[in-house]
Amino acid sequence: MNKIKQALQNRILILDGAMGTMLQRYKFSEEDFRGERFKDFHKSVQGNNDLLSITQPQAIAEIHSKYFAAGADIVETNTFSSTTIAMADYDMQDLVYELNFESAKIAKKVADEFTAKEPNKPRFVAGAIGPTNKTASMSPDVNDPGFRAISFEELRVAYKQQAEALIDGGVDLLLVETIFDTLNAKAALFAIDEIKEERNLDIPIMISGTITDASGRTLSGQTAEAFLISITHIPLLSVGFNCALGAKQLTPHLEVIANRTNLAVSAYPNAGLPNAFGEYDESPQQMASQIKEYLDKQLVNIIGGCCGTTPEHIQAIAEIASQYKPRPVFNSENIAV
């Protein structure tokens, strides 16, 4: 905790870019996803990117290494969907502990190698905790508004299992990300709080919501300010937004929270908005020039990239961020007013 806080006060920290975008470059087949261990598995597993931490660990390590080499201070584990809830799509709930543990170990090993080479720039690993594919606040059935596909308790249990495995694997902090439903995030925070108490552990927590459209709200209907107020009831390292929007579209929402909290503020937008084919066209230079506005306005402490971003994007962002002082943080009690 102290190392990360100290680093945040010294410089703007760089988060990595997209894992999925990089994995697409490998063009892994169904057989590649299965590996030897799952060659006779009864269900298709192609697209289960988290499984690659077990079947293609070298590729995951290579991607982490490329992001660190590009200038990242923090990489995320390959665990966005590593909960029993999300893994149910592949009938792989039993693998959840192993997926998180192995993903954390891979990332931590690469981080330690880079830290050993540059002790003055320690590298950190964030345990990535995605939102799951179910929502606790809304019904998936328009004809039955009161129905819920998941309960708070089911989410708490799933998130606790994931977070414990990530911690056991050696992550430096936990990142609850791409939050479209704040109630899901509260279940994750509740679970992490339980672990911290049970283990007498002070692990830093990053929170990152996602604004889903031009109205400036999350999918469950909260404004940026309401989201901030909803999640600052427990100690956090940072709060911010990722995904859904490009850097330009995200600016006003970052302004809202940056002006209302003394926590660190994070942002890792997409490489622009997707084109008609669902691809992201924004170049590293275009994205970095838009992120310059965040830096000019002193909106962020942690900056990276989400969908469509690559080590080239992260390098361009890191180069421009190195010219700026970080936004002041942790100066007084955290506020959300």
C-alpha cells in the first residue's frame, strides 16, 4: 500500500492496455484454447480468454511483458471473467481458483523481473475483477421487472472466491472494473472487506465504473457523482472509469469525480468508439493527444487503455504523461460531496 501511494504522489502511474486485443493477434484456435489438458472437454472453449492462463501461459506472460516494456507501472491479471458466475457459460466453475491463482502468478513473475531491472520504478499487479454477466439491480426480463438473475449473496460468494485466489497468487492490489451495476460492485467490495478483516490485510482497492452512453450514466442508471458517492463507504486507493467510451467522451465524467474526491482518479478509455465492424481505429497518437486534456486539467493519477488499445497506445500515453505532475491526492479525508 505504501509503495503504491508513494508512487502515486511522485508521478502519474500507467496502467496497461487491452488483453483481448492483444490475444486476437495470436489467432488461437479451439485446439489452442483447449491445450492438452482440455482436449476432450465436452464444450467449446474458444473465446474463454481467461483459460489461456492455464493452456497458453507463455502468451499471457508475453503480453504483460510488452505492456511493462511500453511503460506500464501496473498490469491487470487475465481474470476479467474468472468468477463461477461467468465461467458457468463454459461449465468451468471448478477452475475458478486455479484461473485466478495462475493468472496472478504469471503477472507477478513478469512484474518482479521488470522491478529487478529498474528498482527505482517498481511494477505492480492488479487483480482484475470483472462485473460478471449478470446484474443484481435490474431484471433481464422486460415482462417481469421484479425478477433478478443473481442475488447479492451469490455475487459476494463468487467475488470472495476470486479475490482470495488473486491474493494467494500474489497481486499487489485489486481492481473491481467495468462496473455497470453498482450493486454488483458493492458485493465485490463487501467480499474484499471480509477478506481484509479475516486475513488482517491492507490490500489497495481500485474501482472503475463504466459510463454506457451519451447520457453520462452507468447501465443501472447512476450519474458519475452518484456512482462516486455509492462506493466511497470503504477505504479505496482510486476511483475512475474505463471502457464504453473513448478518451474524448470520457472527459466530462472524469471532471465530475476529480473535483469531488481526494482519492486517486483512474481512467482507461477505449481507443475511440467502435466502427461498424466493432473495431477500434484510434491511433496511439490520436488517443494520447486526447488524454493530454486529462493531464492539462489535472484529472487523473492513473491512466491506461481498454478495448482496442495496444502496447503502442500505452507507450504514447506514457510518454506524454511523463511530462506532467500527478494530481494531488490523499491530502485530507476522502470526500464525495
